[in-house]
Amino acid sequence: MKTLNVDLGDRSYPIHIGAGLLGRADLIRPHIPGRQVMVVSNTTVAPLYLDRLSAALDGFDVRSVILPDGEQYKTLDTVNLIFTALLEARFNRTCTLIALGGGVVGDITGFAAASYQRGVHFIQVPTTLLSQVDSSVGGKTGVNHPLGKNMIGAFYQPRVVIADIDTLNTLPDRELAAGVAEVIKYGLINDPDFFAWLEANMDAVNAREVDALSFAIERSCADKAAVVAADEREGGVRALLNLGHTFGHAIETGLGYGAWLHGEAVGAGMVMAAHLSHELGWIGDDDLDRVERIVARGKLPNRPPRGMSKARFLELMAVDKKVLDGRLRLVLMRGLCDSVVTNEFAVAALERSLDGQIAEAIDWPSA
């Protein structure tokens, strides 16, 4: 087991990464201050892992609420299912919510914890690669709105993150690839050594080799923990973690939540960011080719989806959270593995880049 720390003063917390952690009572019980525990999971994960987690919580008053599975259920209506379960069980302010599942479960549960009685305790037990390397760390919680992804939420940190890599054994290949997108992101932001490691080891990651997966998760979490410690509420450097996400969120919203997985949209979004960076003359042909190849080797789309127009992209990107004073900011690449948050690009350049990418749009998953 490897343990990292997210350094946030008196709200610091550990991230435990390893095999066989789900049943480790010694890792989870110290972070539950009261008796009442509500485990939130979904219809896919609960049958696999709820009993094992519950066994580690023997002696607590443990209840569970099982949500429907899918990005399309990341809504205020679903959050209300958790509130109803908490109120019916008469859970008080000392209760703890445990998110057992992927990014959707973690985001919804964290938002419920931030809101219930103005804030109760919260633990992340992520079971997908995407949630283990990204969404479970850093305290971003929330739900989607029909007009924009993750537009309703709160910054709310967990007390501990327990990432059991054994849970990845039951993850479908498409879901594993969705997590690989976020792993690639950390290399592209500002970690050239990690990016080079991924170029050399992507086949091992795809094959779920334990050592490769463990290193990818640990390095990704370490990179994210450092950024979150420096900028918890995304006032500056943390926005770099959104590389590919402005384009990707537009894809998710435009297609309808769940049509493309989040990581698939981010994969295409990172390539779209690279193309705009190339259009601006910030990266060269070889760098653009390396971005396209690593995304494709991660079994992810490296082009936008067929059926979305330039006007639709621009409309949806205009409501992104990085828009400031009416000006769109994007995470772009000044160089390979040298990303910046900037509004220093001409709209005409963005439109030319979109035209070029949309002309090569694809259907996904491919036949």
C-alpha cells in the first residue's frame, strides 16, 4: 500500500492506494467520528462490493442507498434520494457518508454531504480508474444541469480516500480507458517524465498489469494532490486540471449525458486543445502527433463526435465555468507537457481549429 497526503492544513487527508484495501477496517474506521454511516453506491457496484465494505463497518449503524448507474442520473433529483434516505433514517450531523463507486457516485455523494444539515462527514471509496486518479481527490462535488456539466456543486473535501486497485478487475474495458484519459492529462499538463513513461508503458496499463496501474494511479494522485494543496478552490493553477475538459464537457452536454463517457470526451477534448495550440503556433507537428497517438493508444477517441456543429461547440463552451467577464479561457499547450490557462487566442483561430476537427469527426464507439 502507498499513502499520499493532500495537504490542506487541518482539513488534510490521506489517499491510500493498493490491493485488498476495501475490507481494511483499520483504514476507514478512524475517519468515522459518529455511529451513523450511509453508504451510497449504484446498481452496478453495490452487488460487487457493498457487503465487503459493510463487513469492515461492523458495530456502526450502517444503512445504504443504491442509485441508478449512469452520467444521466447525475442530477438534483438523484441527490434528493440520498437526502430522503438520511432523513428517513434520522441521521444527524455526526453521520458519515461513504461514496462507493465511480466519479458520478463520488460527485453526488460529496455534494449531498456538503449540503445535508450544512455539512456532514464524507469518505471516498472509488472503484473506477477515473475516480481513483481524479474525481475522488480534491473535493470537487456536484451535479449536472441540462445546460451545462457540473454547474451545480461545492468544494467539499473527504476525510480519506481509499483506492483499492482490485476493484479495477471488474471494470469494463471502455470504463478503464475513460480513466486512462485523466492519467494522460497529468502528463500533458506539466509532467514530461510521466508522459514519457506513459508512451513506454501504455500497453501495460491497458493490460491492467498491477505494477503499471499502481504507478499510474500513484503518480496521478501525487500530481493532483500537489495542485489541490496549492489552489484548493481553483483560483489559479488548479484550472490546469481542466485540460481538455471545456471541449469535453461541450461534447457530453451536446450529445446528451452518457452517450460518451466523461473520459472519452476528455480524450477528444485534449486533442482539440492540442489542435488549437498547433493552430496558434505554440506546439509543432511532432508534438501534436504525440498527443494524438497517446490518446489513440489509450483506446480513446482522438476526434470530436459526428453531429456537433461549430456553432454548437461555441454555444456550449460559452457557459463553461472558466468563462470570466464574458471571455472564454481555455487550458492550452505552450509546449508539450507545458500547459497554461489563457484567453490569449483569437476567436478566429478557435473557429478555424474547430472547423478542421469537425471535418474529421467520428462515430464512437467505432464499429
